[in-house]
Amino acid sequence: MKKKSLAIAMLSLLPLAAAQAQTSVQIYGIADASVGIEDTDAPGEDSRTVISSGTQSTSRIGFRGTEDLGNGLKALFNIEAGVALDNGAQDAAGTFQRRAVVGLQGSFGTVTIGREYGPIAAVAQSADPLGHGFYGSTLTGFGNGRLTRRLSNSVNYKSNDLSGLTFLAAYSAGERQTDDPSGNLVGAAVEYKNGPLYLGAGYQQTERLATGDDKEYVLGAGYNFGAFDLRAAYMEADPTGANNEFKFLTLGGVFTSGPNKFYLSGHQQKLETGAKGNGFSVAYSYTLSKRTNLYSSYGRVRNNGRAAFGLASAGGSFAPPATALGADPSVFNVGVRHSF
């Protein structure tokens, strides 16, 4: 009788065990901190020593998971928060401001709802010579008056791989109680990956003002020659109004030799007003293990007399005051990054 009761009890646990086997939840993150020297080159300002978070990769903690619903269908979620390691605070307003989505994945592709990366963000990252990190990366092209990287209140679609092609689309609701301007954003992108070759293009449009729509464009390309990986990107933001157009162009690559990685890139930033800044970045990374590496980087911008452009890394941006036209900012840092 005892053996029979034990058998019945074990059988009753099988559905629970099966359900747990079909569900996967993961806690993950990155801890990245550096010591650096920043120099705005602005009149009356000296260089300063800073402790920065997220110079190569934004420091973060996240939770993601999937549930197998059967017949090739999965439910998924991902919530991710940025962390400022220099002071222990959130790195931006909103707890899970980096990504907060729930969705479904199947033979049709992936659909997510929530705060998601826009279609152009995928192209900008894949075409970045600096790996979307270090000062001078394509992240410099995002921000106020520039391109839009993350979309709140959004519905997003990403296709499965179709002979190397991937399609992305997004709709972000402005949630305004007016028809014009609605604040709505629509976007789309296409990526092509075939062996060492990468090509990408994306477009986003926002009805921010009644007088017209803000437009954003990204083009990207890359080719892997083995030890050397060449990348290039062109980014443009054309907000409604006169003399607002912003352009960002970058070209460079990374050379890998064992645990060593050497990054080099040049870039140009331009405004329709005639402001122009030419910059370059160099970086070095040494891999200590699968999860940990040391790095050092240097970035500089030479602005013309109408410009006060700066540089952006994964964790933040650095620029001279807007009134310091012609100042040439530079930044040097050494740091350590660990992923978990």
C-alpha cells in the first residue's frame, strides 16, 4: 500500500515537472566601470578625473524568460534596468527603461509589446565599428534633436531569418488626445546577413508637430575578413523645421588577435547650420575570461567655429558647453567589464 501511494504521489507531480521544464527564466547583467580624464577644451574649464559606468557596455541587470506553448509557439518577456556603478543609482529615469516587453514567438516571427528598441537601432548597432560602445560610437547619433533609439508604448515585429533577410517594423503610440499631431511613430528596417557580409537600412517617422513629421534614416554595412572586421554607418535625423537636419557618418573596424582586440574609427557630425565636427576613436580590449575583459579607449572631436559636438559611449555622453563653439573635447579611460 505504501509503495502504491508513493507511486500515485510521484505521478501527480509529473504535470508540474513538465510545466517547469517548458519554462525558462534567466537573470543576467553587465558590470562595467572605468577611470577617465575628460577635457572639454572650453575656455575657463580644466580637465577632470571621472569614474564612469558603462564606457564599453551599459551596466545593467535584467530578467528574461520564455514558455513553450506547443506547436512551435513561445511566450517571452524581458525587463532590463540600467545601473550607474559610479554611484549605485539608476542610470536614467524609469526602473526598467532599457527594455520592458512581453510577446509571442513562432513560425511567423516575433511580436513584442512595451518599451522596445526601434528598427533603426538594430542597424546602427550592427554597423558600429566600435561595437556600440566606447566614446565615438554610433550612440553619438542618438539623443535630443537626433535619432530615436527606444520606443515606449510600442508594438514591434521581427521576422525570422529568410535566406539571410530579416525584416523589422514598429508602431509607437504617442497617446495624445489630439489627432494632429498624434505623437505616433512608425518605423521599419531590413537587414541582410550572408556569411561575412552585412547590409542594413532603416527608417522612422514621428508626427511630433502639426507642421510636419520628423524623419530618421540609417544605412549600415560591414564585412568580416577574418581577423579584421570592417564596419560603416550613415545616420540622419531631419526634425520638423528649418536648419535642424543632423548627419552622422562613421567608418572603422576591429582587429582581433587571440585575447586582444584593437578598435579604430573615424566619424563626422554635421548640422544644417554649418556646424561640423570630425572625430576619431581608438580602443583596446584584453580578454581575461569568457565573461571578463580589461579595456582602454581614447576619443576626440575637432569642431569648426560653429560646432560644439561631443562624444557618446554606451553609458553616457560628454561634450563642451553649447556656447563653447570651436572647442575640441577629448576623453581617455581605462576600465573593466564583467558579464553574468
